[in-house]
Amino acid sequence: MKGNFKRFISVFLILLLLIPGSALGKKQSNNFKPIEFRNVSVHDPSIIKDPKTGSYYVFGSHIEAAKSTDLINWDRFTNGYTTPNNKIYGDLSANLAESFKWAGENDADSRGGYAVWAPDVFWNKHYVNEDGTKGAYMIYYSVSSTYIRSAIGIAVSKNVEGPYQYVDTIMYSGFTKDNAFDQNSNVNKHWENTNIADLVNDGVMEVNPEWFTENGAYNNKLYPNAIDANILQGKNNKLYMTYGSWSGGTYILELDKKTGLPKYPGKDGKTEDGRMIDRYFGTKIASGYGRSAEGSYAIYDKETGYYYLYITYGGLASDGGYQIRQFRSKNPDGPYVDTQGNPAVFPESFDKGVGNFPGNDDHKEIGNKMIGNFLFKRDLGEAGTGIGTGYLSPGHNSYLIDEELGKEFIVTHTRFPQQGEMHEVRVHQTFKNSDQWPVPTPYRYAGETIEKVSEADVIGDYKYINHGKEITGELTESTWVKLNEDHTISGAVTGVWKLYDNYRAELTIENEGKYDGVFIRQYDPSSQKWVMTFSAMSDEGVVIWGSHAEASSDEELVQAIKQELIASFPETVISNLTLPTVATRGAQIMWESSNPDVVSNNGLVTRPSPGSENAEVNLTGRITLGDVMETLTVTITVKAKEEGGLSAFYDFSEGLKDHSGKQADATVTGNRLNNTGGNITFTEGITGQAAKFDGNSGLRLANGLITGDTYSVSLWVKPEELTEFTTTFFGAETSNNWISIVPSTGWGNTMVWSHNGDQWYDAITDTTIPLDEWSHLTLTAKEGHVVFYINGVTKYIGENFPTVFTSIDAAFGLGVNYWDPPFKGLIDEVRVYDGVAIPATEVQSLYQNPSGLTE
């Protein structure tokens, strides 16, 4: 690019004065310093641009919020569920007491805490405050206790950051015909305990018998879960609220501008196209029959005259397949349709009765799929480090039309490949294609502005993503395509491409059809460079993305691949190797082993038997790209198996010494496994001395205590506190591959928890160990078969337990991990066995005689 630009200068120097500064800056931006993004975790982010200050705010679940001046750098200003000095709600319990009477505080699924979810904040200039002044920020929040018992409330403030003062609770769900109670709840679900009773007394409506099933339960196949409110400002400044999750679908109600309260229809009816109008819930505009669909966000676009509706399908966890879908209508209450004219309201053929159906994906073809799981994979030989840039389960978005900037944005939270359940806010600029459908760009917003591009700018190799229509937790990894000078497309897909109207893109893919969108230069976080991208949508509502790869000769690229391969191989191996066969731009790699009985040509490792010598193996790789071929040879040592047995034994009778004689002493950490500064003392244990953990400290054990898929861990614990996710014994190959013996979780009691790549494993039990009492915990694993014991009793047996430990230097600790509150209490008699899954009889012996076996 810089070479082309210099030739341009040499021939047309006079035109330099006519080039916009922004265009010149983008073309030279690869010389700039890498962009640093300041990130925040706000689940279900709803965006507002404050009309008073011009700053941007996102408000989300769990009373989290953040602000930004540029949509790039965000700062949290909230304090979560803290009470009484809550940043958003002040005295949380007292302020929202009316809503909490129904759901959300120390009740059922929120037992022991709160469930305040998915708010939407907007500036209502028409709102009449108690003092008679006009104008307030209004927050519409959700409280929830079960998957159907929820409520939506309103609070107001004259300051966008709060505190917000409660006004009313306007929508309830999950109510019953007669008296009824959920498990772990004292809330009577009878409809008379909702605002429906007041509406009936005021003559607004009568009770609808269709709200209930034959046995008087809530009819959630037709009616919504009252969460995920979104305020829509439509034509003539009319206000509406969309809401609803899974269950019976998404509904819309008009609001009174002066009060923000709903205008309940009062009687039932049907729209012209046959959709339900309910006297209380309003008009159904999307989804229903228990299918995944939540987090609605509707916005009116004056430029096109359309109302655009965004809804998220799938489950929100990293393996749940969360994804953003899109519809539009000329009217706020619908009908909303996708590119193919599919109605957003699901058909009656989906009716399977009352209930939610998380595994059902028969609605996958309905709605334009905007963003799903993807990874712009960083292949061998490319600039940068790591696996690349991608998302898992992006969803529950909001949308901003920034008239001042002249830009539009989709705002979502997302999880990330190989990073577990950690989530952050991401903002992507969007552009309308020729059919007036907004399409998101591939990379997060970094300040880019769309500008005229030339064919020379867009020709070349691209990482290619097709988001498809599937509802799946599977990750779509990029493949390679090339936009050729003759306007053909080659590589993973074939077809033709066209640049028109300065920056618009048209790609016609064989057997798929035409995609229409834009070319725009964006910042690639992996290479830390500005690259050309394309984003386009088909007539079937499928989005494709492309990210241009840096141009280099085949010779240069093959050499880069070779050097990265050489640097990537471990010196000592105890598990199967991943031998890459494809690299950047589709380069091919073939492997040959000098000893296939030890390391096969596809990386399968067979370790020498115990007592044998370690084996040295030469692996030779042949890299080919076009007419270029290069070879490399690496030598690795395959470690012989060892006889299984006791790997470490910490009884704390002599401080932090390992009494197996095989390992270094344990060392004290701070509140994380990888820091310092803590303090461990000793006191009377189950036998002799025990280590005392103060809730701010932990112990780091020797590396490499476990080196395979067969092992055992036995320890005694006496907790003084039970905090969710806190670990007792923790082992990690990486921060994304670990096992943890956890005294307390909200869903699995005392359990073994594991994460391996993007897969979770929960070895749950029916028991939570007590405070201030000794309990014996034992985990055994053998080639995927796992058993977990509490006090010598088998509490969990399972298969397909992940193989986490694949090297000789995994990290291990007591009382701390990389994220959660440290353990507070006593730990004693810690035994780790490598290569041995001790039998139940030995577990019983260790329980009955804590100071017993040491071998």
C-alpha cells in the first residue's frame, strides 16, 4: 500500500492537496502505535448517548454500568449489588422493595442474593417529576426469581449515573390462578399479588383465563417472561416498550410519555396479520412457544422509515451459541420480518406445550443472523501472537444511531474463545447494504470512518467468515479466500466480486447467491494493523466477513511459517502433539516421523514403558505454498512413563515441606495463584498441624505434580466461610485448562469443576460441606473416568472427564486460583498421586485414618 501511494505521489503530486486528512491518516496508519482499548464487563449492555454531556453509557445486568467518550475506552462507575450505598439504586433493598416482593431478592433462584437484570436507560424530556419539572432519565429494570417469575420496574433520576428513585412495577409474569409457591420461596404466585389486581379494581381489564394452564399454572407457551425491557422512541416521539424472554415471546406496549407507564390494551384482540394482542401484555411482535429468543432491542431509523428489531437466540454461556438476529417493520408493533419475509413471530407448528426447550433449533432459519461464534484465526506465519480475534456467544445487543457522528453501532457483550465465561462489551460500526439492512463490520470500532477505496486496495487474500444460520456452540474458524484482479473469487469459496459506489461490496458466491455490503479499512487487534475488510449480507439473511492479510511473497511467508513452527515445539513431550497441516493463505504442511511407533506422522504419542529410556524423535515438516517448498526438522524427547504413585504429600507437621521427598516445599501466595504477599499460619489439624488460610492467601505447590489423565487428590478441609467458586485444590495447565475442587457453588454444591479449552465439566453432588467441621474430599481420574468422594462416600461418578494435564510443568495450588475469592479455613493431609486412581478402599482408609497411607 505504501508503495502504491508513493507512485501516486510521483505522478499526481498536485492531487495530494485534495486528499482528505482522514484518508491519508488511514493509509499510513500502520506506522502508528498499536491502539489500546480499555475494556469493561457489562452483561446485556444497553447504550445511551447522554444528551447533556455527549458521553456514552452502557447499563447492564447485575447493576453494572460503564461510560466512555469515544466508544473505545470504557470505565466502570458502579458497584454491583452493593447495598445500601448502591451507585444506581441507593438503598437497593428498600428502594426496589415493591419489585422484590415478587422476585429478585433472596428468593428461589436468587436465594442468598439478588437478580436485577437487563435494564434500559433513556432520556425522557416529557417525564413530569414529583417537583413538577420536566425531563428525567428513566431506567426500566428486571427482577427475576425463576425462568418465568419476573417483573419489570421503573426508576428515575435527573442524573444519568443515578441514583435512581423507584416509581412503579409495571409488568409481572409467572403468576398463577390459585395460591402457589416455588421451591426455596415464600412468594405466593397468585395473580392478585401483582399489579393486575389494581388494574382489575380500576376497571382497566378483567383476568384473562388464557393466562393459565388447565392446572392453573402460568401459560408460558403463549405469554412472556417479564424481563429485558427496551424503550423505543418512534415516529412523532411516541414511546413504546418491548420486552420478553424465551417463553411466550416478545411483546410491545405503548407508554405514556409523561409518566412512562404502559397503556395496557384492556381487552384482547388480533392484529391484521393474525398476531395476538393481550389485554395486559400488549401485542406479540416476535418469537414464542418456548424457543430461545431474548434481549429484544428495537430502534426507529428516520432515514429508512423502518423499525429494526434485534433479538438474541441461543444460550448465553460460552457454549450456548448466543447470537444476534435481525428483523424490520414499517410499524412499531409489526409485523417484523427478515430478508426472506419470515415473520418474527414463531408459527403454531412450534407448539410443544408449556415449557422452555433449550435444545430446540427449529427456528434457526428465522431472522437475519448478524453475529455468531467466530474466530479470525491467526495462522502460522502471520503477524501477531495468540490464536486470533473472535467471539463466543455474542448477544443481547443494543443499537445506537449517532446523528452527531453520522455513524451507527451495534453494542453487545461477548465471551471469547479459550477464555471461559469472562465477558466484555464490544462495539461494532454498522452500515446499511443496498437493501437498507444494517450489517456489522468484522472488527470492533476503533474510530474508523468509511471512505472511498480503489480496486487495488481490495485485491488480495482474506480471512473469511460465513456466520451461517445455525444455532450452535461450535466455533466457526476463518478460512482463506482471494479477491483476484480479474474479479473472481478463489479459495474456500469461488465466485465473482465487484466494488461499486466508492466503497460498496458485492460478492456472488457459487451455490450461495449474492452478498451485498461494504469495504472498509479497520483495525485488526491480532496484527495490530489497519487492514481492509468487507462485510455483506445475502438475500437469505446470512452475513459474511473478510479480513485482508498482509501482502508478502510466497517465499517470505513460507520462511515465516518455518520459523514459527520451529519455535513452537516443546523439548519434552508426554501427550499427543497437534501437528498443523494448514497455515497462512492455505499453505500445506506434511509431516514425517523418524520413529512412528513413538510419535506418528499425525502427532499421536506413545510413551516408552516404565523403566525404559526416554525416546528422541525427529519430526520433519514439508511446507508448500504455490511453487515454494521448504523443510524443517525438529527433535523432541518423549518422556518414558513412570510407575504411578504418591507425587506429593503435605501434612503441615513441618511447615510447608513435601513429605513424599519428591517435590520442593510449597510457597505462600497472595490472593491469586500467581502473585505474592500472603500469610499462612498453622494450627491444630485433623491430625497434627493444619495450614490456616486467612481468606487473602494461598499456597503454590510444586509444578508438574500431575502429568497425564490418571491421578488422585485427597485432602481434608475445614471451611470458616463458604464463598461461591472458591477453590481448595486447584491445578492448571493454562488459565483456560484447569480442575478445581470447590466447596460451594450455586448449582452443584460441593463439586469438582473443570474447564478445558471451551468445554466445561461439572462433577456435582447432593452435598455442601458444613462450616467449622472437617470434611474429607477425594478426586480420582482414570482415562476420562472420574469419581468424587465426600467423607469416603461416592458422590459423583462420570465419564469423559477432560484431560487437562498434558505437560510436565502444570501449576498447582491450595486455596487460590487465578480469579476467585481465596479459601478461608483449614486444610490438612494433602496427598497427590500421579498415574494412579486410588481405589474406593484406599479412599475409605484415608477417611478413617487421616494420618495413614503415604505411599
